[in-house]
Amino acid sequence: MTTNSKAANVWPSFRYKDAKAAIEFLQEAFGFEVVAEYTSDEDPDHVDHAELRWPEGGGIMLGSVRDDGGVMTNTGIAAGSVYVATDNVDDLYRRAIKAGATEVMGLTEQDYGSRDFSVQDPEGVLWSFGTYRGAST
């Protein structure tokens, strides 16, 4: 089996009480780009599935809370934490705070050489951004 090294192989997934508002926030605060959004025929505010790409590579999936018997039914609502590597930490921090993200940790120089910050989105997901891109092999 061959793999595309440029393809994103890790996709954090979330269910939000208000997925439409979450999508709007993630675009405004962090710069995610919507590449797919499927809504319910019965309720256009109910997001069955959305895919948002991170401009520097990778992405996330999300949808509205629902009890459909799938594996996501057993996860918490808007629960979890995501770390995103970026070189634009300072600008992204200012953008996130301006968009209404709740600061958890301001801009911080870590002892392992990364410059990071952490915020929560309106439903409580913890988003951390920093320059650390993983250990060298």
C-alpha cells in the first residue's frame, strides 16, 4: 500500500450543540476553510457532516450532536483538545482572541523551543497552537 505523505492522516472529529456557529467561529478565529458541509433535509441548521481544512495542511471533521448509534454518539459534546502546528502563532493568537476565543494560556515560550498559546472555543474545545512540529527522527 502506498501513502501520500502530503495527505492528512489524522482528523480530529467533534460534535457541537451548534455546529453552524462552531464552523463560523473556526473560520473566523483560526482560518479553517470549509470544504464540505452537509445539512439535514429536515433542518438546515443541523449539520450532518462538515470537513474543515487547515490552510497549512490537515483538517477536522464535525457535525451536530445527535444520537444516531454511531461511534460519535458515545463521545462528549464539544469535548477534547487539538494541537495545531503553525509558524504564525502571534497573528493567530490575536485573531483568535478578537474572534471571542477564551484564553487558557497566553503566548508562551516553552522550554522545548516552541512558542504556543491555548484557547477554548465557545463550546469548550481546547485549541492549542504552536511552532513545535514533533520530534525529529
